[in-house]
Amino acid sequence: MYKEYGKEKIISLIKSDAPTFLDAIRKELGISPAEFEQGWKTYLANKFGS
Amino acid sequence: MNSKVIIAVTAIISLLIGMGLGIGAFPRIETVTSFITKSLTQSITLTSMITSSVKVVEFQRMTATRTVTKIPETVTITKTLQPLTVTVTSFVTLKEITEIYTTSWLTIENEYFVVYYHPGYEADAEKALECAMWVRNNTMNKYPHTLNVKVEIYLYSNREEIMEKEGCPTAISHVGVSGGVLTTAKIGILRPSWEGHWGGYEQLDHPFRRVLNHEYAHIPFYYHLYSKKKGYTDPPSWFSEGLAEYISGNYLPSYEERVREAVLRGSYTIDEPYS
């Protein structure tokens, strides 16, 4: 996540004024939580070969 | 308390100790804390455990130079204590005097940190301060931040003490924010020379520094989180803990195994994949 989005985005995610963490992902990373989760699953699948 | 009274008290204490009376034979006055901090000029010799000598260097202030001998370590501590108007009406016990030396905190500090440690652990304190600066620089590279208070680091001597005082086995951080301002930044952690387990990090090099970095990384994180005027304040633990682990460079073999199992089971979610 850190390498994918960089420290500026991560810090903005922490400081976000969005009402929920999932809203903050939308606002600060510019993707939906579903897209975020799919990216995470793809990363894991590639890493662990499942 | 005038010097004659003090000398008399000292002489009586020394005499009683010298006579080899048991601890229970000492009548009680006040707690050792009040005795040590209020009565200034004293010279107490407790068998071979502690030698303490104190002298008044100016009105209502004093410099206490203590030599604490704890085999095999010998350390010298210089502290400035506060005034000395007290009437000693009886005597502290040997046990109480011993406890003040083993439970009181001493400090060393620099621009960014204050390290609290117990007498006899000066080498740990210096090591902790050195590690803290490394940790700050390492964190700054990945998470630039500014803290308006010094981070206090409390070094606990053993597992029992940190469990009693902090309710955790290895380390914990505390962040206080009031009105958007950071008021408290504190880390409680086992001393660097602790040779027991470090929550798994003993498998890696520099376990103290790793754990200290993890806890330190939480401080700017929660400071920024809690100082917001509005917005969420309850991130999922994978985000807060994962970021702390990433910043501190902590990758235990068991992590990958747990994630691999979760992937195979499909049992993780974006809200709490570690739960």
C-alpha cells in the first residue's frame, strides 16, 4: 500500500476529514474500497501464487 | 531540619543498622519518598547496598551525589532535589529506603526525547536514547512529522513491572491530544538489555529498536488522527499496525504465513483483514 500510493497519499489518508476510513480511501486515494480491496487481493495472489 | 538534628538522625540510623537490627525493628516516620526529598543533609549507609551522601550547596536547594552499587555495576548519579523543611519524628525502614532507590525514575534527555530509567540502568538509558534518535530519523524518512513535545520513554526493568504499570508484556505508546495540540507522547517499553522475548522480534536483530520504532510510529499517526477537526478516528487495525510495522521495517516470518493462510481461506476483508 505504501509503495503503491506513496507517503504523501498515506499521510493524507490519515489526516483525511472523510467521515469513515472507507470514505477516506475514496477521497484520498481516488479509488473505491472495492477497487482497493481487489488490488490488495491481486497483490496477494501474485505474491503467494494462489 | 537543622544540621544537628540531621546528624543525630543519621547517627541513630547508622547505629541501628550497625547493630544489625532487623527491618521490623525500625520505627516508621514518613514514606521514604518524603524523607529523601524533604530532608536534605544526610548520610546513610545501608550495609553494602547503597551509599548516599548529600550536601547543601545553596539555600533551599541542594545537590545530591549518590553512589549506588549494584553488583556488578557501579554508577554515579547527580540530582538536584528540592527544599528541606521537615521534622523527622521517627525513622524510615531499611525496606523503604531500598525501595526509593529501586522504584524512583532518573532521566536523561535530548532535544526530542526524555528517557526515564531506574538507578543502575544507566547503560540502558543511554542505549535507549541512541536508539530513539535512530528511530526518529527512520520514521521521519517514511512519515515526515513534527511533534511539539518531547517523547517520554519509560524503561521498565522486567516483565512484571511493565505488566503492572502498563498492562502489556513488551511495549505500549500513549498519545494525548487536547484542542488539536499534542500534549502527551509516551512510550513504555522493556529496557534494551532485556533478554526475554520481545513479542517475536527477538528472532530478528535489534529487537529493542524495532519495538521502539513500532511504538514511536504510532505517535505521529494518532496525533494526526486525533487532532483533526473532523473526520474518522477509527482506522482498521491493519492500517495502524501495518503502517507501524512498515515504518519500523519489521517483517516476521510468521506474518507471511498468517497472510498466506488468510488468502487461501479468503478470510480477510478491507475493514479488518487481521481480525
